[in-house]
Amino acid sequence: MCHFKEMTQRVFPKDLENKVFSTHEAYRQGLTKYDLHQFLKNEEISKIAHGYYQHERELGLDEENIFESAWIRAGNPACVCLISALAHYGLTDLIGKKVWVMVPDSRRRNYSDLKLLRVRSPQWNIGIKKNPRYWITNLERTLVDSFIYKHQIGVQIALQGVRKAIQRKKSNLDKIFEMGKALGVKHKILPYLEALAEA
């Protein structure tokens, strides 16, 4: 005679919906390792990095979730930058298929949905907004980086970003120049700023 143990599927906690969550957060919500395994098996959640998951049915195309997921997978330190940051500040019409993330040049892993900008000296303490969920270059650093890495994104995108920032009174040439000075690249951006000032 066979006895079947009735298995009930645990309901996914509301507090973990619409966000990336850690194993510790899952445990605080009463989930066990077995629960996480079952949710993974049923494709209700996906593992994005060691100790981090996202809820597949609830996690939509929300920018905060996308950036947080990218930041976690890229590994700390890292920050959202260039096209993704320009779009975040409303300074480009481009919609990137990948999230641009600045990482140290020693980081070699590749991801199909991330565009890693490997930088020798990222200067993590200058012009980076360190939100609890992810890091992102601030507006002025984003604009300066757009000129510095123009070979990656194109100088026209950088120029368009500065023009939009000025037109919408989000920044000005002096603030952008000061950021360039802080990063030690004022000589690289000055010709572009002077051309924009004369336009």
C-alpha cells in the first residue's frame, strides 16, 4: 500500500515581490532552503547571483529592479554608467538593450544583458550616487564619462546629453567642468565644453 505525503506549495511572500531579494530576506519572511529550491524549480524565481534572487512573475521592467540586478551580478564595486545613466537622467532617447556598468578592469566575467565598462582607476568616491540598492554615476559624472568614453558610445550622444542637461536646467557647463577637474580629465573635456559655450 502506497502512502503519498500531501505537499502544499508555499505562497510567495508579498514583501519579496517587485524586488531583488537576498537569502537572508527570504529566511526572515519564513521561507526555507527547500522553499527557495521549489520556487527555482517551478521557475517562479531566478537566481541572479550568490545569495540573491528575483521573483519572475512580479519583477517587471522597472528601472530600479533592472539596475539593482545588474549591480549585484556585476559585483561590488560597480556602478551603472554611460547610456544607462544618461537614460536614467532623461538625457538620451536611446533605449539600451544592455545595462552599462562600470567595473574595475580586473573583472573579466561577461553577461549577455550587461555591457561592462572596465576601468583601470574608477575613482569610486567621485561623482557616484551610492544608493542602498545600486550605485550610479551622478549627472555631471555621467556627462564627463560620456566624453571620456566617447569611443564606446559616440561623441554625438555625449554632446546631446550636455545640451539636454543645460536646456532642462539640470546642470551647467561650470558644474560639468568642475566634475572633469575632480576626475583629473578637464583637459580632455574642455574643447567640447568650449564649443558648446560658443554654440
